[in-house]
Amino acid sequence: MSTQNIAKPLTGRTAVITGASSGLGEATAELLAERGAKVALLARRADRLDELVERIAKNGGRALAVQVDVTDAAAVNAAADRVAAEFGDADLLFNNAGVMLPSPVTELRADLWQKQIDVNITGLMNAIGAFTPQLVRSAKEKGVSDLINTSSIAATGVFPNFAVYTGSKAFVSHATRNLRAELAPQGVRVSAIEPGIVRSELQSHVTDPGANAWLDDAISSMEILESVDVAEAVGFLAGQPTRVNFPQLVIMPTAQV
């Protein structure tokens, strides 16, 4: 193996990252690009994507910005066509776009419930539907392909006021297990990453005072995960020998129990 391949083990791969404009998606895009992958960046905030493309280019990487809302199936399908046209078929999808909007069920915030369902479930499936044909082709033609979904420890945890968010993440984790049963025979590795508390913009969208107080207390009481920690986990999964698939990877701050 050449020195370049050791330094850039993902050379020749094409990665798609949803929710790429901040947090886990942004950190993962930079890490995968540093390791040699071409990265297609999908998110709603075009200005943030353009800045990220510039940073990646300055570091010698190659990135493509695609402004898209994952809740719009037609737009995600169009994004998949553009990625294939400009970069070739994707062989890695980091399905990361998500929102966390807790509220007491008694407040009947159906708007917040629906937003989480639209992004965390429908958006997830829109991206899977759009890019799975590419992943399957890549597995056959290149011998490697990864579908990595961002879930959460909330998929199995119990957190007051987080019922819809935790339910949406339970969907992500269980859907991932079922998708693995369907896609593994076609050569696609399927994994769910389930982080604990991570420093990201996710908390900035929380409006419920009780949930914010709980999060603030948790964050101030321990050293929490950074986005790059989760990015390293994605790089770890993608860098495994093709015979190796971790179906589930739980990542916790050391002090979080």
C-alpha cells in the first residue's frame, strides 16, 4: 500500500452527507474529505455549504454543495441525480439531517411533533430512497458501499418531554436493522450510530424551558462529545475491510450514564 493510500484511505470513494451545514455533518464532511473521499454536501443553508466547500478545497479536498431540504422527496431525488452526474455513484451515505424539539405532551405542540417526524423519519427515508440504487450499484461495481444513519441513545432511552424525538430515533435504529437485512446480501454495509450528548446546534433549536434546563445541567456537569468524535466514528466504519460491518455503534461521553 502506498504512503498516499495510508494517509488517505478513502481515496476513490464518493460520500453524501445530509445535514452537512453544521455539527456532525460538517465535521464528518471535513474528515472524509481529508481521508480522500469526494464529498457531496446536502443541506438547506447554501451559504454555510459554500463556506464548507471552500475550506475543504483549501485543504486539497473535493466537495460539491447541493442546497436541498430532505423533506422534499423530489428535491432529494434531483440531488442524487446531480451527485451521480458530477461525482459518479455514491458509495457512502451519511444520513444525518435531524432536529430535536422536545415539549411536554400536554402542550399539544403538534407543529413540533410534525417537524421531527418530517425531518427525522421522512427525510431519512427520502435520502435512502434516492441514494440506495447508487449504493447498490457501487457495492457491485466497486466492492464497497456504506449506509450510515444517525440515531441517538434516545432510541432506547427514556427522557421526559422527548417522546416524539425518542420515537423518531427508535424508528431510525430499528429501520437500520431491517435495512441491513435487506441490503447486506447486496453488499451494502448498514450501520446506525447512536451518540450520547454531543456539542452541536441541535440544542439551539430547543424552546422548552424544562428541556433546556436539563440539557444545560448535563452539559455543564461533564465533558460531552464533540462533533468530530462522531465524525471519527463514521470514518472508522467506512474504513473497515469490506467483510466487516458494525450494525450499531453507541458513542457516549465517558461521564454520561
